[in-house]
Amino acid sequence: MPTLLLIRHGENDYLAKNRLPGHTPGIHLNKRGSEQAVLLDQSLSKLPIKAIYCSPLERAVETAQPLAKSLGMEIQLRPELTDGDVGEWTGRYWKVLRRNKLWKIIQQKPSQFQFPGGESFVQMQVRVVATLEAIVGAHKKDEMIAVVFHADPIKLAVAHYLGLPLDNFQRLAINAGSITILNTHESSCQLLGMNLMPPLPKTKQ
């Protein structure tokens, strides 16, 4: 089955200022984020990537663009790969949210949490995994697929494929501009690398 390159978008000003972006449109990569997109392109453009899928949010699309240009590929947008719908918490600062009594639930029992006016982590995981399964099903085995999206969706996907309880997904780390590699199989999955930061070491293909 295909190998998935799960790529988190590059840095942006919301991330730099520790604000929760959610589905906010118009959040673009900052200077550091653009540099990360170039580094991702330099590390991945020589790999036998067969397709690029992406969240429709600008910060993800702008991260995918250098790689798509180098490979001469169209970016295939998938709305289901978008970031979490954080509802009423959209745009709020983490330092303020950490004082909220719900914060402990997010960290310790995220399976029981739903963002006020938004979605739950369970819902987020279901939609992301279903989309990745559809992507895997659309490609031949041994193909390599790039998927550019967001931190929590990537962590939730990794937790699912490794059989980790959702309540443990916060133990995983996915930095901006990082690459996580999953080798999928019909009945299992191997994590070949996680939170890898370009430039990557050269490997034999």
C-alpha cells in the first residue's frame, strides 16, 4: 500500500503568536514559513511522489506550492483535511485558554472534549482518517503520496494508525514544516519517521 508523507504547513503569524487559528481564512505563511516550504521542496522533490493532497487553508496550500511546482503536479485540495473547527475559541491566545477549566480535559481526556461551537477531537479524527483511507485506496501499492495539512489532524491520524488511544494523542509532537512518514498496509501500518525537519539525510531509493 502507499507510503504517506504527512506534512505540517509552515509557520505563520498566528502560530508565532500562539493564537488558535481554526478555520480562519487568509492566514499566510510568514518569512520563516516560506523558508520552511522551500526546505520541504528541496528535501522531497527528488522522491518518487505521485500526488500531492492538501488542506484548502492558505497556510497549507502555500506550503505545498514549491513542491508542486518542482514536481509539475496539481495540488489536490481536500476540505476534510482542514484544521480543527475550534468554534468560539477561534483566534484566541493559548496563554488565555490555558486558564480555562476545560484545558485539563483537552490535555488529559481529549476524547471527551468538544470545542464550544466547534467539533470534537473524535469527529476530527474520523474525518481525517476517512480521507486518508480514501487517498490510500486511490493509489497503487509502493506509491508515495504527499499530504499537507495541520498539527492536530496529523497527530490524530498517527494515533489511529499506531493503535494509540485518542486520549494519548497529545503526547505526539508535530512541528511546523515537519514530515511524518507512514508506510500503510492492508492490515497494519509502520511509522518510518515522525516530526522530521528538513533538510533530511539522503537515503537510497
